[in-house]
Amino acid sequence: MIFKDREEAAQLLLKKLIKYKDQNPLVLGIPRGAMPMARIIAEGLNGELNAVLIHKIPAPHQEELAIGSVGLSGEIFRLPLIKEYGIKESYIQEAAKKQIEVLKKRKERFQLPELRCQDRIVIIVDDGIATGATALGAIHEVRSQSPRKLILAAGVVAQSTAASMRSLVDEFVVLDEPEFFFAVSEFFSEFDQVTDDEVVEILKKVKKGKRPPEAQPRL
């Protein structure tokens, strides 16, 4: 399946998630690429939009290869590649510290409110998932806050990754699970990079402690 762009993928996911409309779901995008999709889904469901900050930990000398991820909590989520490549723990700890600093700066830049996931329907949105490093980290960060229901929604997920990730969430909503998977971009005709400025613009309406207008009592 080839999507025209992230908007098309988001609209298709929205159709599969429409049963959660008006239940005040918390829709969390994984910055930066997934944020435009998360916005569309949050608006379509009359839900609340926020972001879950996770950053991959790259393999030594291979910046594009994720061997794990880390969130603002400081918890490290490891992929089997760490053992397969024999990567030292000292490297992982040092790399994680660097990524946490990046996340702190990003949180300040985005002016994100604190995540409030407890006893809520939470939908984590990603455009595509290859190794699953960042999505895995996002799932664990949210799960630690005891949501009522945790849903992962993505345009495309590598078949091998989907098999191991499906059991980690309460609902797995994915549009395509290809066996052969090189990069997320190959499944989108248009796959422009999402900038920090675009994310800031998307999140402008989010204010700390404020529920979306649709979820507030009507007078």
C-alpha cells in the first residue's frame, strides 16, 4: 500500500478509530513526523492532542540504525540488536544521556503540557514503524501511567515488528504490514520532513491543564 501523504494515512486511520469520537481520547504523536497525523486524528475524534517525547538510541557509527530508545523518564528501552551487535552498556548509557538532553530542549521548544494518561483512552500515533524502537519507548512511557486503554495507530509497520508489538497494546490499528520493509518513506508518495516549527504550530492550541473545547461541559 502506497499512501499519497501523511494526511491520507491519517484520514484512513481516523475511519478505523471513529468509535472513540467524543470519548475525550488523548492522541499522542511521536515528534516530529507523526504530529500532522496526530492532529488530524485528534480533531476528528474531538480529542486532546499532545506529544510523547521519545528519541532513538543509534548504533555506534550508524546514526540511522536504532538499537533502542529513551524517554524523558530516563528509562531505556532496548532492542535485541544490542545483544546481537555486542554493544557495551557504557555506550548505551552515554548515548541515552545525550538523547535525554535533546528531549529536554525539545519539550521546552514545543512548550508541551505534562502527559495525563491515567484512566484515559490513549492513542499513540506514528506515520510508520521499522524497528519499533521509538514506538516501543512511547508504549512503555504511556503504560507506566496506567491508561484505561492503550491504542497504537500507524500507517505502516514492518511485518516482523508488528508481530512482536501487537501484544504490547490493547488495540493495534495499522493500515499495512509489509513483509519487505526498507524505510517508512517508501510507502508515501510525498514524505516531506516535518520541522520543529511545524510541530510548534500544531501544538499552539494545547495549554497545560486545559481540556479540548469539545470535551468541556456545554452550558
